[in-house]
Amino acid sequence: MKPDKLIDYQQILSKITADCRQIDDIGNVASYIPELGNIDPNKFGVHLTTIDNQNFSFGDSTEKFSIQSISKVLALTLALKLEGGNLWRRVGVEPSGTAFNSLVQLEYEHGIPRNPFINAGALVICDILISHLKKPKYDFLEFTRNISENPNLNYCSRIAESEKLAGFRNAAHINLMKSYGNINNDINIVLDFYFNLCSLEMSCQELAHTFLFLASNGINPITNQQIISSRRSKRINAIMQLCGFYDEAGEFSFKVGLPGKSGVGGGIIAIHPGKYSIAVWSPKLNKKGNSYKGMKILGSFTTKTRSSIF
Ligand code: GLN
């Protein structure tokens, strides 16, 4: 097998993205959050950053988009720093096998969400963050800007507002969990924080840079900033592997073979611990709410570069 330095990532990405343009995209842009429905469905970007700071990109890789559920990984990272392992009393680490917004397990399991990446779990993480942070929206944004060393990151109030107006299911989740005693703060404050967190905007390039710490035992290898312990970095990757794509986590492992996280804005971040982070963006989603072309690109990428973790 070729050493990493000899793999021509740019050429491989050009070939994959050219092939991908030929495929008919059978996905649909998310429209249950009305503002997300306004995006140009043909946007398409990729950015790869290796732990020795080689960068390769393609298409609309520097254009910002709504990262949606990808931000749940950053929320978990901060919550683990602030709350530590106690957090696992209120949210599990098992795959749900259900859609990201499904309510079915929550009642059987007495208001304890299966994992931090389904909506219910992310709402609990938001509740935990609110209990710790003085100015939750501001402090979370500062955390994200700080770990990515990028002051240009921001929420999109238009998207947060649009989701708030249509967020009936998330309201159902939080009410149910409140009834089981698993939400400590005011539900409207938690929902508002969650919608803002999901509205965070980043480009593929910014995503790949921000998440590189998970490819390097919790330390950003470029800035040497320790973002989280290596033990927790390992665990976050494990949850991404098992839960990052909800009821399609098996398919993502099968086709791509990397820890990853998707968002309904059409973005995906995937991590190869010890090698790289790669972000893709294509807004049309498959039936499970994950980027249709994004999954295809990553599948070809790990096959052609022989760099799945399996
Ligand atoms: N904000 C979205 C929601 O709550 C996040 C879902 C996602 O990206 N999978 O529905």
C-alpha cells in the first residue's frame, strides 16, 4: 500500500467529483425547515485536511452553509469538558436505529435518549450546557471560534428563527423529557439554544479544520491546541461511528467506514483517526436525511484511497 504522502488526493478527488456529477441526484433538499429549502440544490464542495496540514479541495468548498446536526459533535465536546462522565447518566451511547427526530424510544426508555446525536440527545446536551454557561449562545460560539481559531464563525438567525417556527417535533421531544425529569432548564430557552446551535454556518474547509482534533487524539495538530483528552476523543469518534447517521449508521460504516456526522443542510464531516478529516457538502438528502451525493463521494474516496478504518 502507498504511504499517505504518495497518494494523489487532489487527483482522486477530481476524478470522484467528476464521476459524481454524472450521477442523477435522487435526493431532496430539506424543506421541513423552510429556510433550508431556499438553498441551491446543486451546491457541491469537498475539503480534505491531513494531520500534517496538507489541504485538498473541490467545488464550493469555501462557501458557508448550515451545518445543522454536525454541531451536535461540538456541543458534546464542550459538554464533556464541563460536565465530565456524569453526562452519561442522562444520555446513552447506543445506536438508536431510528430517525434523528423519532419519538418512539423516548417513552419506552423513560426520557433517556439513546445517544447525543439524535435530536432528543442533543437537546439534553443543550440543557447541560445551559446549566454550565453564563451566556450559552455566546459562550458556545466562542468555544467553536476558539477551537477552530476562526473568528468568522457565526449562527444564522434566519435559519434558527425558521426552525423555531416549525420546530413542533423538537418541542414534543423536550416536553416528553421534561415530564421524565431529564430537562432542568426552561424548555423554551433550551429549544432556542438548540436551534441556534444547529444554525451555525461553516464551509467545508472550515469544517475540516475545526474537526481535525478528532483525527489527532483531541489535539489540533496544526495549532497544538489540546481541545479534549485522547480518551474522550476516542469516545466521540466511537459515537460518531455508531450514531452519526441515525438509522443509516450501518450503511455509512459499510460504504464509507469512518466515524462521521451528517446534517440536514447537506454537510458531512468524516474523520480518519491518525490521518485526516474530510468535509463534503451537497444539499440534496436521501430518505434518511443524509446527503445523497455526500455519502457516495465519501464511499468512493475511502475505497480509492484505501483509507477506511476497516
Ligand atoms: N435542526 C435539525 C432538527 O432538529 C437538525 C437535524 C439534522 O441535521 N439531522 O431537525
